[in-house]
Amino acid sequence: MQLDTWLIYLAAAIGLSLSPGPNGLLALTHGALHGRRKTLWTIFGGSFGFISVVALSMFGIGALLQASLLWLTVLKWVGGAYLVWLGIQVWRAPAVGVEPPPGEGGERGGWSLFRQGALSAMTNPKGILFFAAFLPQFIDPARSLFAQFAIMAGTFAGIEVVTEFVIASTAHRIRPWLKRSGKRFNRACGGIFVAIGAALPLRA
């Protein structure tokens, strides 16, 4: 990847990682219930799940690119429209609930937390759709698809680990703040989605 493309991807990935999602909420809940150190199992499980979803999305896109480069342009515009729509939904969504679900209060083993984090990322029905919309904005068909996958997946997974560890570490302080300011937080994140979806397809 070119450095300027990676820097844009990095900025977009950070903004997307900070937006509300099932894995962030899981890290928040597990951080409050089990502590930040044990929640690392949840976080690494989620990162493994995201890498799997990125691989499925990206190599599916690669198969389309082998058929025609026209598909990359189509995917960019359709993906941009999807991100704008998703941003509007996040903007209008109620504040994120932060109460632990039933059955979460007991002691959990590390592999159980890892599995829950991985399944949360891999079974989210919007995950593949989201990455199929997001990744084409940065793919260069003239370069190695596998190398780009390694860079994009590694970057996103690294950002997720850092973000969710911070969330888990400050869970007790973040939960009351989300109750007070969750709606404004959703609007800020929704605005990020809309900006990314509107701007990225216009890049050369």
C-alpha cells in the first residue's frame, strides 16, 4: 500500500473502531465484570473474528476484481452509499445500553471469553456487509491482494485491541458517561460514517 493510502485507512479505521458496536460493548461489559486483564481474552477473540471477516470480504472482492476492474468502481460507490446509510442509522439510534446481559455475572474462563469475542465479531450479520463496503475504498488492484489484506487486517485488529483495552480499562467510568451522553456519542459516530461514505468514493 502507498503510505498516503494507509494513513487515510488508519484514520478511517480509528474513527470506525470508536463507533458503537457489539464488540466494543462486550469489552465494556467484560471490563466491568472481569477486569481489564482477563478481558484481553475477549479482545483478542474479537480481533481474531475481525481478521476472519476481513479475509472473507477481501478475497470475495478479489474474485470480483479478477472478473472485471469495473466492479471495483461499482463497489466503491455502492459501499459509500451503504456507509452513509449506516451513519444515518447510527445517528438516529438510541443511546447504547450498558447493562450486562443475563448470565454474564459469573466467573468465566479465558477461552470462554475468547470464544465469545470471536463469535460476536464473526456472527454479526452486518460485519461482512460493512467490510465489503469499507475495504474497496482502499484496494489497489495493481498490487498484491494478500499483502494489502495483511496490512489492512493487521492495522484494524491492532486498533481494535488498543481501543477495546482502553474501554475495558475504564469501564466503570465510561458506563455512567454513556448513560448521560450516549445519544451525542452516537451522533458523532454517525457523522463519521457519513463523512467516510461520502468522501472515500471520490478519491482518485
